[in-house]
Amino acid sequence: MLIIEVKSGEGIEKAIRRYRRKHRDTKLRNELRSRKEFTKPSVKRRKEVLKAVYKQRKSQGLL
């Protein structure tokens, strides 16, 4: 559970912005989406490998 304390003199908009940033950084949404459906370990591994290949190609300027 995320707890955001509103500091004195701070607007509620700024506190909400901090909450959203914290929420995004915890990657909670990604975890909830991945738990919706089961993915086989082999499919997970294949995705990881393809992502690594893509990143490597992109860093080398081939894409």
C-alpha cells in the first residue's frame, strides 16, 4: 500500500502527482496485468530473449 503524506503548504494536485509517480515506479499495474492470465515459462523466456535482441540491435544502430 502506498502512503503519501501531504506536506504543509503543498497543493493536493502535487500530492496526487507524487502518488502517480510512486505507483508507476512500483510497477504494480504491470504485475496485475501479468497475473490476469497464465503464461508458460517457455513463452516468458522467449519474450525476454526477443526483447534483449531488440535492445542490442537498437543500441548498435541497426534498427
